[in-house]
Amino acid sequence: MIGSIRRECVDHIIVLGEVHLRRILKFYADYYNRVRIHRSLNKDAPVSRAVQRTGVIRSRAILGGLHHRYARV
């Protein structure tokens, strides 16, 4: 996970202090565990979620647009 934090998050954001870094890491950890897919988990997240088969797909920016969450609504 340390490598993922560096490659996917901290390398792309200017950190403005310790409080800002903690907030960024909190949001990234939530994204990593709830949204980001993992190939070792058969393209699921560590916190499993139900598959939605109907509805319009919407995008929500995470970490200022660095990542996005796509979900059906």
C-alpha cells in the first residue's frame, strides 16, 4: 500500500502541511479500501460492495479529480 500511496496520490499533489497530508491520506485510504479495484481480489475492493446492474452511470471526483468513482444511480 505504501507504493500505491506514493504513485497514485502523493506524487501528484502538493502537500501544504501535516494537517493537509493527514486529510489527503484519510481520503486516499477510504478510496483505496472502498472504491479502488484490486486484481488480487477479482476486481473488487477490500470492503466489498453490491453490483448495480441498472441505472445511469455517474462520475464523482475524488482527491480533487485525481481519481474518480463511477457508480450507477
